Amino acid sequence: MRTRQVVVRREEPPRSSTNSSMTITSVRYGECQKNHAAGVGGYAVDGCREFMASGEEGTAAALTCAACGCYRNFHRREVEAEVVL
């Protein structure tokens, strides 16, 4: 079973604004971009297609990929923003 980690962040406008719009941003981490052969002067990626957290949200293990073992920042970041009026 594959699990996806989605981080949703809401940015509300200042209270003095008359608009009642809200921006909802969702972040998803895609395939691994880490060069696993850099130590020997080559280039090879491990083929991990999507970030899967190793542990529960809020722990250090949540930042490590269960499939390839690398840190979350090595995976391609996809950001989707939606403005709700």
C-alpha cells in the first residue's frame, strides 16, 4: 500500500482586508533526485518514484523516505496553490 504525504498550509489575508479570500497551498513530494553515484564520480538515481514517510507526522522519521532512505528534500517538490473566495 502506498501512502502519500500532503502538507496543507492556509494563508489568510490580514483582518483589515475587506476581501474574504484564502489561499490553500498543498505540497507533494515526487520522485527522488538524489545522485547516489556521486561518491564514485558517476550519476545514478535509485528509481524511487514518490516520497513515502518512514514514520508518523511530527517525528524525525517523517522526513526520511521509506522507499530509498534519503531525506525528503532530495525528492522533487510539487506545489499547488488554490485561491478560495
